[in-house]
Amino acid sequence: MINLKDYGIEMWDTEKIASFRRTLLNWYDNEKRDLPWRRTKNPYHIWVSEIMLQQTQVVTVIPYYERFLEWFPTVEDLANAPEEKLLKAWEGLGYYSRVRNMQKAAQEIMEKFDGIFPNNHKDILSLKGIGPYTAGAISSIAFGLAEPAVDGNVMRVMARLFEINYDIGDPKNRKIFQAIMEILIDPERPGDFNQALMDLGTDIESAKNPRPDESPIRFFSAAYLHGTYDKYPIKLPKKKPKPVQIQAFVIRNSDGDFLLEKNLDGRLLGGFWSFPIIQTDFIAQQLDLFEKKDGNLQIISQKDLFEKDYQLTPTWTNQHFAQVKHTFSHQKWTIELTEGLVKNDKFTSEKELRWVPENQLSQYPMATPQKKMLKEYLGK
């Protein structure tokens, strides 16, 4: 374990640590939120909740959590789930690698642990998609192991408690907060201790509009006592998402069915169905929009590219649609919709395409950008 003094942090004595634990847990016993995953010690259920809660608010997660366990009640059910049903269960939560990694981890549990969720920190941490925070949460909550669960909320609380002058957004600084938590965590109630800090960090000690005067641990907080609360935690700004221009093609056949394409696995939104899309930013234009004809360069339109790639020849309409915008963690999409109608709807392209009636669209897993495109097109 690192020496905290090397980072300018003076750890409390044993009596103060014990007092801190009592104060925090007394508050938690009186104020803890009643959440469905807190009514169980089932490690599978706790795991599902913790993965869903990454990057997603509690109020959003609850119905997803309940439906997910209804569809996949056991680790074995998750391990054997068809991809489309799995993605449908996660549809709208985003960060879809989370659920893919969950299925891989479930398959590891079936193969390496005879279908029984491992009950020690090392084995839990070895599973696909489970990092130190999630392993700590499952270990402490499901199995009562004194393992810290250090996420952004916990680091924020710790930064204020000890006036930590290190960026909480820099992964290499996580070890500082981990070392503090290994000392502070209550060995008798580690799960409740971790969850108490989670609750505190998401509400009273939140990143925006915190209420320090209401914090049960304010008199332990160096930042509160020294009047430096606004300075902590230190967090440098993230890079802004890269803007990306997207052309989407809303193609319908003579029956009014929509053309959907399944995105390739391994790509952004892999496995989900959407209207055919082409990236149209500057670099893509330089690479894709010119071809030689009779020795001369000729500009190819986006519509020409579609016809060439999809082996379909739509009649293009002049219908105008508002731009659709969607922001991922690393990209900010601006999507233009173009409508086309086809009479000959036979596929010769090797892409995975399907004609889908409007009343069956809900049966296909669709990511949020596609849902936004549908809403704009249908005016719903």
C-alpha cells in the first residue's frame, strides 16, 4: 500500500476513524434509499445493478434492472441469451459494451466456476468487464468482504475530507483514494459503508449544487472546516466530443416497409439495427466522394454512394427533416435524413439488411440515435 504522507495526506488516528464510521453508518441507517438491489445479497443481482448504474442515474436504472432479471433470472440465462434479446434488454441505456462484457463474464462463470458466482475478490475481479470498483461493490455488499468500492462519488467525498490536491479524473491517482478507503472501510459492515458513501456522493456531496451544511460528516471534512469546499475535488476538464457529420437514408419500399441495416459487431453501436448511415465529414468526403471517369475526377453524391453500396436505386424525395443530434462520450453526431422510395426491393448487397413494417420496428434492438431519427421522420 502507498504511503499517504508522500501525497500530503495525514491519516486520522484509530479513535477518529471509528467515530467517522459510526457517524456515517448511523446516517445511512436513517437515510438510505430503498432500492430493489438493496433488498438482496444475491451477487448476480448486485452485479447487474452495479453495471447498469455506471454512467446511468438510479431513477433510469430501476425499470431496466427489474426487466433484465425477469428476462435473464440466472447467470446461465444471461450466458445463453441471444444477442438481439440481450441488446433489446439494454436498449436506451447506452455504453453497450457493458452488457456484452456482462454476457462474456457470465459465460466465464459457467465455464470456470460451474455456474456459481465467485465469492472472493480476486476471482470476481478476473471476470470480463469487472474493474476494481465493481469488484469492491460486489465483494462488500454480497459477501461482506472489506473491499472498498472507489468510484467518482467516493473520490469526491474523500477529496473534500482530506483536501486531496490530485485530479480525481486522472486514473493514476485512483490508488491514493483506494489506499484511504482501505483504512477507513468498516470491517463489520463494508457493504453498508460503501453504499453510504455512494448515497452521500450522489446527493448531499454531489458534484453540482452540493449541500455541505447538511453533510453528516461535515465536521470530519478538512475542506468544510477550512472553508476550501469549493476547491475540491480537483478535476481537470475532459476533451470535448469530436463533431461528426452523418448522412442517414430513410428508404421505404412499395409496402411502406423501412430498410434497416444491422451494424457490424466491433463498431460503434455494433449489433443494433438502424437506417443505413454514411459518415460525411471532411476526411470521408476526400476519400469517398471522388472517382475517376474517363480519366477525369467526378464528384459522387451521398445518394450515389448509397446506390453503389446498397445495390438499390431509390426515387429520392425532396422532403426536409430537422437535423438529429446525439452525443456519445467521444463523438457528437449531427445527422441529416434523406428519404427515398424503391419499387425493386430485392437485396444483392452483402450487408445485413431487412425490410421491416412500421408496426414491427419495436421488435428490433435500436440505439438512441436511431430512435431519434425515427421520431423525427414519423413526427412522433
